[in-house]
Amino acid sequence: MPVRARPLSPHLEVYRWRLNMVLSITHRITGIALSVGFLVLMYWLVAVAGGPRAYESAAAVLASPLGILALILWTFAFFYHCLAGVRHLMFDVGFGFERAQRRRSGLITIAGAVVLTFAVWILLWHGAHS
Amino acid sequence: MSLRSPLGRVLGRGSARDGTEHWWAERISSVALVPLTLWFLVSLLALPDLGYAAVRGWLALPISSLLAVLLVVTLAYHSHLGTTVVIEDYVHDAGLKVASLLVLRFLHVLAGGASIFALLHIAFGA
């Protein structure tokens, strides 16, 4: 019998886009982004251990326009992954499965991540200019 | 007695046996990461500035060293668990999958190890 290449899970293209689906996919994407961010954290920690000169050069890279943009995206990824993770933990213990609850916690996750990202960067901006 | 079907036995497929542990470990590490990451972020924001002296002084405190080591260990663990599932989900070619998982594991041990070494150097180095 010939072995046919059957579609393997997850085959996302067969579904209509839904809020919870977008939230779940974003959770995974932000998780991958944060794993890359872990390498940057390592780079930063090694620079701190390396002394003032190493730290200044690492700080210059991170404070460059591209570095700032990446750090802002990582801040959002962190807050999103953190809030969505707590939401998933809530699901895991059996809370919030009703349609309206799912929708509300989903929207809180998005809004919370955006607001917290803004808050952190306003604080950082304020600190750098006072 | 095996519960696997004859076909499943022949194909060598079926349960990988440790799915539940993987899932559970991911949850436990995620719970630990909530306070650890928030501590790290809030402490960083509470520093007078992000210059070398302030950052080094903060990370050299015993409590910072301890929490930061716990943070990078848990982070490496959780990140490895998460990215492993991603590879398992999307990389279907057997050889490429094994190679990716191997690279992933080495990278996480490297990143975790280098972070711990850096933190210990900050704590105990001159």
C-alpha cells in the first residue's frame, strides 16, 4: 500500500480566524520572540560582568534606534506572554471558559499588554530625561 | 501487556510517554517566572539610572544574585520546553527535527550557563 503524505496537525489554514485563535498564536509567537530575547539578556549580563567598557558598548547597541525598537517589542512580548500565560493557567484550572468570559479575558490581555508596555517606556523615557 | 495496536508497534509510533510531564513542567516554570520576571523588571525600573555603576551595584547584592540566578535557570528551562514543542509541531522531517532539537538544547544550556557564570562573576568577582 503506498504511503500518502497526509496533512499533519496543526493545519491552521482550514479555520476561520477567531479572537481566541489569534490570541493563542500570538502567545506562541511572543514566546519564540522571548526565547531570542533570553539571548539578549545573556549578552547584557555578560557585559555587566565584563566591566564598564563592555557594558558601555552593549548599552550603546541596546540604546540605538533599532535596539530601542526591539526592546519595546520585547517589552510588549513579555507582558503579552505573561498575561496570556496567566489566562491559560486560569483555563487549565477550569475557570473562564464561557464565551463572554473568554472574550473579556482576551481583550484584557491585549489591552493590559499595550498599557503596561507604554507605562514601562514612559517611566524609562522620564528617567532618561530628568 | 501492550495497549498499542500491531500497526502502531510496527511503525514505531505512538505515545512518547512523557507528554504530561512536559506540559506540567511548562506550567510550573511559568508560575515561577511571574514573580521572578516582575521582580527583575521592577528592580531595573527602580534604579536611579541604567549606567554601569547602578546596574552592577544592584546585581552584586546577594538577594539580587540569588533571584537573578533563579530567574535565568527557570527562563532557560521554560524557554527550552516551549521552543521544543514549536519544533516538534512544525518540523516534520525526522533528521531536521533531531538536529533542531539538539541545537535548541545546546543553545539553552549555553545561554543559561553563560548567564549564571556572569551573575556569579558579578557576585564574587573583583
